[in-house]
Amino acid sequence: MSALTGRRVVVTGARGTFGRHLCAALTAAGARVVGLDLYPGTTAGVPVLGVDLTDPDATPTAVRAAAARLGGLDLLVNNAGVGGPAPAELAPDDTVRQQIEVNLLAAWRTTAAALPALVDARGRVIFVASRMAVLPLPLAAAYGVSKRALVAYADALRLEVGTHVGVSVVYPSMVTSPIHDSTARAGLSLDGVSRREPVEGVVAAILRTATARRAPRDVATTARGRLEMALARHAPALADRLVRRTVAGRVATGGFDGAPLAEGLVRRHRDTAG
């Protein structure tokens, strides 16, 4: 990780689960880091500037302030994100809008503000997406939609600025984090549908991406993740069948009983089974 020594880095969502570990790992590798988060302060010794990244006026100001504090910018890690229950069969609500705003538009807004400094430095931007961007799961449509759209944005950005800025997307699976709390409270936990992985592995994948000789396009965080992504892209019908089988098992064992947002899914599965 000696390639990170002296690198000037901005991390969004710096006080969240990934953000805290990422700031600590980057600092340990010799990078100079400034965080952006809704809540200002410090994390792992890294200064964190407070900003609501959904605010189109505040975000460019905060990004410029972070870059000025660092004396330039070599790497932006778009890590900030939110989750929540959102069945695709129901009309979009505030939960859906918030996920699209934070997971997609805030990253877009932050990147646009950072690009002049990144171009000057021939730097890189890393987007923390999700395996659900390519392998969607039921009852969490907003998260999958926002992350798939984030990947589409990264792909378009790469075509526009890839001559001067490396653009990479990292695809974690499920990590134990408060991001899943609202989904669990709604009785829609994806435990047993999506396999958990350690946060340390995700952070290591981000650091490998940041230090690769050339910015990789798409990065899975585990060997299983590479397999799932390949399956979703090259055999999507098979991937759908595997997910449906897993969900049917959860329904059969009462995994979604008592969850109002899952009533339609449960009813249809039981009608089919009957």
C-alpha cells in the first residue's frame, strides 16, 4: 500500500461503518484523508466536514473545502449510502426517494464538484455500489435501483473523463451495519438471502482498487461475489431462479410472516405452492 503514501483522499459517509474503517486503513497506509459526513467531527483521527450531500448548494462548497485542506485531490471514494425496505410492487415513497437521492444523486453531485481537482491530479474516483446492482433482491427495490443507476453513472463518467481520471466501481455484498436496521424492523431482513461478509474485506478491496496500476472497472470484494456477478451478467435467468428458490424457502419457513410490506409476496408464493 506504499502507493497511498501522501495521496490526498476524500471519503464520503466517513462516520459510517465502511467510512470509519476506510479512513483508518487509508491513514495507516500513509494517505492524507478528509471525510465528508452529515455529522462533523473526527473518525480514526481523520477530520470530517459536516455536509448534507443531498443539498445541491452545500455539496460543492464542502468538496472544495476538503480539497483545499488537502492541497488538491488524488482520490474520491463515494461511500455514503442509505438503505431501507422498498417492495417494487408498491408506489415509491419517501424511503425510496431518500435512497435514490443519497445513493445516486449525492454521489453524482459530489463527483461533479471534485472532478476539476481530480483531473488536475490525474486522480481516481471509486464508487461503492452493491452486489444488488447486478443481482437484485426482492423487497429492497430502491437500494438495487439506486445502486444499478450509480453503476450506469460511473460507466458514463468513465467514457467522458477516463482519459484523465480512473473510474472504478466496488461491489460489496451484505455487511453487518446500521444500514440494514430499518429493513430488519420492517420484518424484511435479507439474512439467509444474501450472505454476509466482513467489513475488513470490503475495505481491503477498495484499497486494492485505489492502488492498482490501472484503475479497474468493476471489483467484486470476494470470490463468491465474482461468481455471483458473472452469473447475474451471463446467466440472468438462472440467477433469478436461484433467488426465487431462496425467497420461497424463507416464505415457507415463515421468514416474512407479520411483515405488512411482504404480504403480497407471501400471498403469491403460498398461492403458487398450494
